[in-house]
Amino acid sequence: MWLTKVWFSASIPIAIGMVKIATFSNPQIVSCNLNNIVMKICAAQTRPIKGNIPKNIDKHKQLLEIAISNQVDIIIFPELSLTGYEPELADELSTSQLEDNRLNDFQLISNESKIIIGVGMPTKSANGICISMVIFQPNEKRQIYSKQYLHPGEEQYFVSGQNILPIEIKHNYVGIV
């Protein structure tokens, strides 16, 4: 059985502002008020099926529907959410193309629903395989953030990556770390 939930975390470091928490169904929504502009930020927790990217994409889409129906501005999925945390399979499951066709639906959803989406997937760099997040912004080119500080044991399978510039959400800048 696939168990998932969407939750909104007040611990995401975005900026100094006021946080208001409300609930719908079981998940929590966190709205951050920055400069009198409210941003809804979602951190989605998943339980990926080992190595099954198509099924994991389908599960991501279900969680995206919940986020979109609650007018979320940005939803971030965990590292390696599309493949599962499977270091031994990372090379086989990784992508070397920023425009990987398997991810096109996320760009379409971002464009149509005006939501920023971050999905976790291993990517190939010149130095090796990175633990990465592919960022989809409405009508923008995809970006990749790759984990810079690996945990002990990850160095056997992965290399440190690079950060990206902050993302603009409602005229405020949010950094991905």
C-alpha cells in the first residue's frame, strides 16, 4: 500500500515573516506573510516505489492536485523522490538531460497552474552522479539544484553538486538549500 501525505512546514527557512497555520483534511498549510504578500509553501512527503519513475510521477501528480486545489505557490518533494533513495541504482536511474521528457508533465502543470515544483532525482554531472532537485517554474527554463553537503556514506555513490540562484515567488526571493 502506498502511503503519502502532504504537509506544510514552518521550519523551511525562507525569510523573516509571520507564519499562519491552518488545516485542510489531514495536512497542514503554512502561509508566510512577507512584505504583506502571502506565500503558501508545501513540503510533500512521499514513499517512492523503488526505481519506478513512472509510478512515482503519478503519485507526485496526485499530491500536486491537492496543493493546487489549496492555491499553493511552491511544492517541494524530498530528495530522490522520483526514484526512491536507492544509491545502488542512482547511476542507472539518473538523467543527464535537463529537458528529460519523463518530466514534461511537471513543466505543463507548473505552466498551467502557476505553481513552482521541485522534484527529487539523481542527475549526471561532469564529476559523477548528484542528488538533485529539478525545479519547474511557470513558463521558465528548468533549473537543477544539486546537494552540496553529502552525508557519510553518500560519497560512495554521489558527488557534491551546485546551488542555484534564489527563486522569485510573488516578488520575494526564496533560496533552495
